[in-house]
Amino acid sequence: MTNDADAGNVVFVVMDTVRKSHLSVYGYDRPTTPGLERFAEEAAVFEQAVSPAPWTLPVHASLFTGMYPSEHGASQENPYLEGATTLAESLSEEGYETACYSSNAWITPYTHLTDGFDDQDNFFEVMPGDLLSGPLAKAWKAMNDNESLRKVADWLVSVGNKIHEYTASGEGADSKTPQVIDRTMEFIEDADDDYFAFINLMDAHLPYHPPEEYKREFAPGVDSTEVCQNSKEYNCGARDISDDEWEDIEGLYDAEIRHIDAELQRLFSWMQENDEWEDTMVVVCADHGELHGEHDLYGHEFCIYDPLVNVPLMVKHPEMESGTREDQQVELVDLYHTVLDHTGVSAERSTVPLDRKRSLLDADYRDFAESEASSASKSPGSHPGDGDYAFVEYYRPVVELKQLEQKASDAGIELDTNSRFYSRMRAARRPDAKYVRNERITDEFYHLDSDPGETDDAYGEASDEEVELEGALSEFEASVGGEWKEVEDDDVLDDMSDDAKDRLQDLGYID
């Protein structure tokens, strides 16, 4: 039910693939986010926000359900959110007007992440997102359930990959962010009741082709078609990247972030001018970050290091103290409960009802009792054990793995199947330390307080911190169903619509 006294509007922004250390609002020495610096004067800025996964699909499924990836099941091994009530569904049921605008290939009716939104648009390069649902998606999935027809589908994907390499290797994939912002303002202006507007901004995702205005500032003279824009070529060892090229790549990345910042400032200024600001909760976060050569990796696959999972998070709320910096560790999963708390929607009949101890607005945030911890495995979205811990999960990235294998094969490189490329991962994290459980390689442990770059693996030293973190992770694993189940290396592309493949090509997931 809704508590009308608590009801209020929500604007929820995800800056896709934006790394915290590249934001001037977090101390970066380049002026990438002057708009967010102004926003931070009215918001709480969280230094220790942890994402539940290092890529889009499971993170958004967690944001929309309040569940960890193992609980909601949306991964590249199973690229659908199924059997869970979404945040948008709960809010819509209580009279909220809801909208989702994005150009991310994973946030579509096809994956069910847009379930419950009254209005949604994916701003696809190829065709509107609503064509990914209904008969087209069902027909494609039925086709791929047939072993013979699956070979035809693979051939079509291969041909499409070659066409894409020819037509989309340059600057043709223009930013959809201005359209997303325009559509969001139209939705807010037309809303008759309380609203929940969710947007995902994709500029900082590979490939980096920023608007000329910001490229001149952050990457002058850099030709974005000449630098390495395919992370799989680097990750498999087929392509080397010099220090100078990394500098150019990061300049392009910074320019993309600056464009996001400018567009957000346009939205926020419009809200202020149209009396939509004071009583609206505004959330700005990233779903994950990006690596630029650290740990010999490029992109956001094959690991769960902090540049990917310790993400930016800023929350403006009418009752939250403005201009604060928060050092307490928080989890993005808890934003589900924070939105419910702000709107006064308890979601009692939903898969995960409101738990105020998981709301950033509650004075007892993450003050979990032992009795609650012992029953965590029975309640989806419950937090096992001490609230000082955050948990991260990473399932095998079969789409990226297919491309990695192809790039390696083209270069005559044989990948080791007992490597991080084929390993699923989980982590328990505190601000001072992190324990990583790996499926096919040795576990890892890092003292984040003395080794924030995670360069000195202290696994096996049996320090108090290692024992505590490993114990917390074991408790978490028990709460979400135990160890990983064996899965076949099925090609997830077989179960994906042709148009979703086209958008994944635009984003560099496949060639």
C-alpha cells in the first residue's frame, strides 16, 4: 500500500560504465563532472558504494528487484529476468507513472528488465525496442530451440558481424543521450501523478566516439577510429596498447563522461526551472566501471576488481543532509528499498517487500540482527550476516567469451580454459578488504586499505581479515543457493533476437 504522506517523485539515473576515479566530483584532476559537482552540493555522495556485478544485465535486475544475481538469475547464462516482481510493477500498481529510457541492449522488453514501465524506449540504432518483445522475440527463440535452425542462426550472426565491422567501425553510432534526456523531460511534464523516471546513459561504454566539443577539450587531435576500441583484441593478447594510446583512450573516455555530465545538468536545470526539483528524489550512480589496462584487462569483463564494482553513487533527497560525504559501505541492491521507502510503497505482495533496514533513508540502515541473518536464505533479497559486508557475483560472460575466442583464434592464440576468462566469481567486500572466490583459478584476497589498486594478492596468509571475509562470503553463498551449478557452454546468442544482436554489435559486445 502507499503512504500518501511519504509519496514523492523519483528520477533514477544510471551512468553506464562510468568509473568513479574518472569523476572530478570524486577528486579526479580533469574537470569531467562540473555539473555533478554542483549536484553534490545538494546530495549525499557515497564513497563506498558497491555494485552486485560488473556489467549491466545483473546489476539492473538487482536494482529492479532488490535481489542478488544468484537470486534473480539474470546473467549471460540466462539473459532474462523471470519470475520476479519489478520495482516499476510495484510502483505502477500503486498509481505511479513509470518510464524507462535507455540505449542499452540489455534493458529491453526481450530481457524483461522493462516489465512494469508504462512507457519505455531503447533508442536502438536498428529498430525500436518494442519490436524485441511479442511475436518477434518468441519466433526467434523458437527457431533457436531447433538444433538444425540454430546453425542457420549462427551463420546469420557471422554475416551480420562482418557487415557491422564495415558499417559501424567509425563514428556512426552517435550518442542517444540527448534524446533520452528530451524524452525524460517530456514524460515528467506530461505526468499527472507521482512518477518514477529511470534512465540509462551509454556514452562512456565502448566504443568511445564523443561529441567534437568535448573531444577537443579532453582528447585534442585524437582520431577515435585509430585507437583500439575492441577490448577483446587486447584481452586475448592479439593487440598491444602503448602508454600513449592508453592516454588517448582515456581522453576519449573522459570526453564521453563530460557529455553525460552536460546532459544531466540540462535535465536538472530544467527540473529546477519547472518546480520538479525540491520534493523529487534524484539518484545518480554507475552500474559498473571500466578498466584501461589495469590487471592487463580492458573493459569490464573477466574480473570483479574495485574499478568495476566500487561505483559512484549520489542521492538527493528532501530529508537527506545536503553536501555530505558518506564513508559507510552501501550496496546498489539497497536502492530498490530506498525508492520504495521514499515513495511509501511497501510492496507487501511483491517478490521482495520493503525492508527499511536496507533503505538509505532509514536511521537503522544495515543494522541487521542475528535472527534476520539466520533466515536470510529463506527470503529473497535478505542480507546474510553483518551489514558491514557487500557481495558481488559474476557469471561466465558467454557473449564476450565467444568474441574473445574468435579474436584469439584469428591471431593464432589458444586461450587457457582454466583462466579468469572462463571463471565465475564471487566476492565479499568491506572498505578495508576483499575476498574473491574464483571458479577456475586460485582465490584472491586484498587489503584495500593499504592496497587500493589490488596489486598485492594476500590470499593464503590467513590474516584475521581474510578469515572474516571468506566466512562472510561462505555465508552469503549458502544464502543464495550454495556453489555454482555446472552449465554447458551454450551460445547465448542462439536465444537472442536478431535486433538485440545488432545492438550488441553497436556496443562492441560482438563483431
